[in-house]
Amino acid sequence: MDEAARAAWWESLPAGIRDEIDGYVLQDSLFRALRTVLDVGRVPSGIGIGIAQDVVNDRYTHHGDRIARSPDSPLDLESLALRAAGCPGRVVAIEAVRDGDTVHDWFTVLLAITEDPAQEHPLATIPSTTARRYPDGGEEAGGGQLACAAAAERAGRALAGHLSVPFHFAGPDTPDDEAPRRRD
């Protein structure tokens, strides 16, 4: 479905449904907006996830700076150390994991890995827009790394050093949400 067809489909929706979807977009509630588009578009219009993402992206583009974005995760050592200290169990490693989606592009999640209980705890989500606001951030960082990966590596290594635990980041040079994870 091209942009003109999506616009026509959007205009064919009842005002209440358009307001609901736009409300989710303005709250930066991507998945709720996608779910609503899928719920109202799947049966009568054959809308699947790909087109739903395009429709919601159109709405994000339309609203631009009016969207109440989720606050950035702090990347300073003091904040990350405090978050890690709040994890149940002993932190045995820090790991960075690349992920991405069609709306927000690539991002990196910084995790504290604990034992007893054996779990992973998100400490920070780092999209490229956040990374660019930190020192040495930019569109690209050294070695071809995306800014979000470079920022995660700097923050993760600093935190791991502070906690005297290993740091793991498989595939920091290439976006890959299926890179091998840390193993004991």
C-alpha cells in the first residue's frame, strides 16, 4: 500500500478510531497504536503488520515534535551503578544487546546479568538519538559502529569495570539482533 492509499485508508476511518490511534502516537505508545491499526484494518482492509507499521509511522511523521517521547535512559556511571545495585541477586556481568524495529531504527539495550536468581535486568535502552547527546556521540563512531553501540560499549565497559565483572557485547560493529548472547 503506497502513501496515497494509506492516506485514503486513514481518512476512511471513523474520527473516533483516528483520535484513538493518534492519542497512542502522541503518547509514544507505538505498540498500542499498531495493535489498534491491526484490529480495525485486518479484516475489512487486509492490513498486516507491515502496512500497520507504515500507517503508524505516517502518524509519527505527521505529529513530529508534538509526541511526548519516553525519557532517555541515563548513561552516566553513577546512575547505571545505582540501577545495577537495585537488581535482585548478585550482578555477575554486564551485557549490551543490539535490537531494532522499523519505527525507531537500531538501538542497544544495556543489561545487568544476575545469579541467584539467574536473570537479566535492563539498565538502559540507547537509541541513536540518545547516543548522539553523549560525549563522542555522532552519526557514526569509531570502527563503523553506530552511535548507540559505541555509547553502550563505553557505558557498559565503565560499569563492568566499576563492578569488577565482565562485559559482553557480541557484534558491536554490525547491527544484529541475533548475535550470540553471553554464556556462563
